[in-house]
Amino acid sequence: MHGEYKVPGGKLVVVDFAVDDGRINDFHLAGDFFLEPDSALDDINAAIEGLPETADVATIAAAVRAALPEGAQLLGLTPESVGTAVRRALVTAPGWKDFEWEIVRDPAVSPNMNLALDEVLTTRVGEGRRNPTLRIWEWDQSAVVIGSFQSYRNEVDPEGAARHGFSVVRRISGGGAMMMAAGQIITYSLYVPAEMVAGMTFADSYAYLDDWVLQALRSLGIDATYQPLNDIASPTGKIGGAAQKRLANGGVLHHATMSYDIDGQMMTEVLRIGREKLSDKGTTSAAKRVDPLRSQTGLSRDDVIQAFIGTFRQLTGAVDGTIAPDEYADAERLVETKFATDAWLHRVP
């Protein structure tokens, strides 16, 4: 068995081992990480030797952590990353370059169409009818997009939304509300097969699927980091956040929104952002929680997006694609029957 896992913001972790009678043996850890003392490598190898092949990431990580000598230093890897590499070896999970990727940046559509396209394209990838795809959103009107499980009345101030020209829509993934003002944010969606994140915990998959955009941000001079569970941040503030939805047919939707240029005062008038939500962020102002990309790069929104596309293409070999007419047609039907209905919007009052 051979498994590899690139730690987001860290190093490559490589494992090789055999499985006999349901147990891991002849285990060897390698990679471009840093580890002190040198003998800790033998300790890790010994800790995993003999574990059942059914051991999950948490079990493997606990074994590694217990075996490390006092004062051991792990730089670029974690006990959990070793577990993830083992699980990926056991399920022979593919990596980014094992797929034929497409990049889609089609003309602007309504917020509800963007949400419907997310469901349609994720379904198509899960069915094997579409290649894994990165889609850059463009939209033709401002909207507040609330998470699948959020309460409409708790998250949105209807009067403030109407005053500033925001409609309210609901997506299929969980997470928090995002305020999609024209030209003020950058949103992308990844549609991938479940096998790409096989062997990973839900939390690990967030970090894994966001790693490419961290590399893109760093290429623009932003010291971007991943903050569990789903935030992308820099030393000066939060940049954005991600959300996921996994379909029963094996399709995985991972989408993220990053603030390019945000009106903090308007955000507080449109969203009901309470003190409880801000209490663990070390700030009393919602406007201070988000640090726009414009102020950090000095680049236009389109230039930032082009940098994102360039990094993704370099890492995956992706080619340009488009949304097919029948995919648009399926999305239009979903808008009519689901996303534009009061039953969906107010499914959580």
C-alpha cells in the first residue's frame, strides 16, 4: 500500500506498508517534513505497526501522539496527517492530477440559478456525466445567501435587505450567511467525486479542497492560512469561508466565498449579526471580522480571479469548459420547483 497526503500549508506525507491478516505491517513514513529528534521517525513507524487496517484517522493519530517522545517537534506534518495518508493508501484515493478538470466562468446568472447550478453540476459529477469542475460565480443582482440550516428571521433583517436592494436565497450546504453584493466578493464552487476525499475526515476535506486557493492567495502576497473548520484568513482578518454538501450519488460540492471589497456598515444593516456569534472572534464589530482582498492586494477583482484560475490550472492541468444547455435547463427547473419557492426559503423559519 502507498499513500500520499499534502498537508494544507505544510509538507508532503508519504506512507508505505503492507497488510497481512487485517493488520498493518512493514510500515514506513517519509516526506519533506521536519521532525526532531530523528529517532521520532522510528517511534512513529513502530506505533502504526500492527494496527488493524480498519483503524480510522483518529485512532492512528492517537497512536502516533502517544509514541512521540517528550519534546518532539513536528513541522509540516501532524499525527492526523499521518492517519489521513494511511487511510488514503487503504482506499487508493486519487489526487488532484488524477482527474481531467474543467474551469468554468460563464456569464452572470441570478443568485438562485447559481445555487441550482451547484446542485445540478454536483449531481452530474457524482453520476460520472461531467468532469470534476471549478466554477467561478458571476451574478446579476445582489443577494444574501443563507445556509441550509439557518433561520431566516434570525439571520436577515428584511427591511435592511430591501433598503439596500438584496434578495434572500437559501443554498443546499450548511454554514453561515454570505452577502453577495455586486463586485464585492469572489465565489467559486468545486464539484468533485467522493473518491477524491476518501479516507479524510469531514474537517480534513475542507483543508484539502481549500489548499489550492491558499497557494493562489500567497502568490499575491497574502499570508493566507486555513482556520478550522471552514475559514480562510490572513494576519489582518478573515478573508472568507467555505461550505460543503455531499450527495448520495457520490458528488461533493465544496464552495467558498471571499470578500473583495465589503461595506461593513451595510453588512450590519442587512444581516442580524449578534454578539454571541462575534464573542469568540475577539471583536465587537462585524465589519472588523472581514478583511477584503482589495485592500491587501491592490488588484482588481478580475485580476484576483485570473490569479486564482492560473494557480488552479498549474496545479491540476485544467482546461476551459462551459455549462451545457441541458445543465442550464435542469437548473432552471430547479429554480422554479425549489430555490425560488417560499417553502425552500423558509424551511427554517
